[in-house]
Amino acid sequence: MQYATVRWLSRIVLCSTTCFVAATGKANAGCSRPIAIAASPMGRAMVIEKDVHVTGYTRDIVDRVSRETGCTFKFYVVPRPRAFLMLRTGEVDIVTDATLTDDRLQHARFVELGTIGVGLVSLARKPVPRLSMAAIRESQITLIGINGHDYGSEYQQLVSHAKADGRISLPTSPEHAMKMLLAGRAQAILTAPFTLIEAWQQFGEGEKLVVSEIQGMPVTKYGWYFSNAKMNKVDIATIADKVVALTQSGEVRKLSYYHYPDWFTASFRATQRVDATTEKKN
């Protein structure tokens, strides 16, 4: 399988009800109570296995935080849109791997871990060219977004315009989005490409994907949200400070590289487009 990406582009099993995954870590000496985390498929950051076991580099980060702070965590496997509703009500304490938006800040504290870029992901045999935001709005390109993913006001403007034209679908997961693209139901997925890696390697056997930059589309801050509803400030500070420290030390980057294919992580170091073939990592 092949995939193309670029440097500027820096993550369910769907349950009819919330799926609970056992807590990780040791006794909760470092926090006042077990901390609830919403888990939804997000590339290799969060992978939901068939037995509803949560894996991925975000799980590795959580386990590391647990070991070093004594806090315990429990995962609730839910669709991404529901995760933010649960964050608002305090049903979960943390939503990870999420972009910064004004709406979310009304209900949670945001801890930045980095930035990501949004592109148009298309099949190489039917590539979508590099376009400006204005050109996308004026075009008839059919798109797929992912419900619950938000990359800022410019992204939302593109989605709203395409929705008004009747040329965008909004499935609830990267897996559904990838299946729709492969089935030819749209020309491109409008997303941060890293969110599609797991879905591509599950369903895109033999397909090459191309990522086209959107001219004028700004990068977006991403990180973790901590609910203001029920989580106390000491617990937030304990976890947030550790996550920030792991990020600044480079440990988060190392953990993410372990989960992504070598050719994909190389694209973050390169100064030009990477086009390589890889086998799925175990």
C-alpha cells in the first residue's frame, strides 16, 4: 500500500450505548478519584480494537501519566460527537486529541500539545489538485467530513458551504469516511490526514492516497480538554502538567512515532513530499 503526505500536516468501535474499558494504572494516589476519558477512533492516537480494548499512542501517554502521577483512568468508548457532549456534562473528564475551538472552551480547559493541518485526501487514481479555500467553495468537488471533528472557523465555513450545496457527507468515524472514499461516493476527505491512517490500513489495501494542501487554510492547535463540570482543579493540574512535560521533553513525539509507519513519520522530518510503500506495523 502507498500513501503520499507533506511536512505541513503535522485519532467508536461504535456501541449503541457507552462501552466501558477497565481503568489503567495503579491505585489513584495522585488524583482524588478515577478519571474518565472518552475514547473514539483517531488514527493511531486512539485505536479501538474488536474487543473494545483501547490502544494507540494516546493510550501509551495515559499509561505513562498514570505511572508517574499515581492517577488512575477509565476509558469510555463513544462516538466522537457524543464525547464532547459528555465532556460538557461531566460524564467524562477528558477528551484527547482534539482541536481548539471557542465552543469547547466554554465547558473545558484546553492544554495544547501541538498543531495540525487539514488537507484534501483523495485516491491517487482520481486525485484532487491543490486548491485554495475559495476554489473549493466555487467548485463542484464532492467531499466527506467526519462528524465531531472541528478544525476551526475556516474549516467550518468550507463544511457549511459544501453542505448548502449538497456535496458533503458527514459520517461518524474515519473508518466510515475511508469506506465511502474507496467506494467512490465522494472525491476527497476533508480532514487532518493522520486521522485516516488506521482506517486506510484496514480498508485501503492496494490503494494510494494523495494529500493536497488547501491554500489559505491555517493550522489548528490540538491537545487535551479537561471538563470544568466535575473535575477539580488539582486533578486537572496534576494531569495537565505531566502531559505538557512529556510533550516538551519529546516523549509524546517518540510514542507517536512508534505507532505510525516509518514512511509516515519521516514525512514530519522531511522538507519535501514523501511517497513511499509500507507494510502495516504490528
